[in-house]
Amino acid sequence: MSTTESTSSSGDRRDRPASVLVGLGTWLPSTEIDNAALVAQLDTTDEWIRSRAGIAARRRAAPGCHCATWPARPAPAR
């Protein structure tokens, strides 16, 4: 080790990860909006939306629903 490098009492810091990912999660709002709803509101077609954006449906969270209040569920057993 050179004189410019330092170590802590627990060892070289480069041996430990800077951060650790402890979990992932997903959640989909229950309200699904398909292209038919947009076709009714806009002057377009389902085919045009799918060809330009590749989207068949999207989801919308209820008013007042924030990510901090999304349900946390354990992962399904494998």
C-alpha cells in the first residue's frame, strides 16, 4: 500500500460494496385505460396509437394515490 492510501480499522474500504440492493418491487394500478377510451376522446384510431407508440393500454393510479402508499407484498414463493 502506498503512503497516500488509507485504511480504516475495519480494513480496506475498496473490499466492501458502496451500496447494496436489498429488494425490488412492482405494482400496477387497477385502473386500466385501453386505446378505445382514447379513440373516443381524440380524433385517432387504435391502429395509429399502436403503430406510433406501441401501446395497447396504460394504467392510471387513483387520485391521491402516491407511491409511498402502494401496497407492499412479499414475493411469491417459488
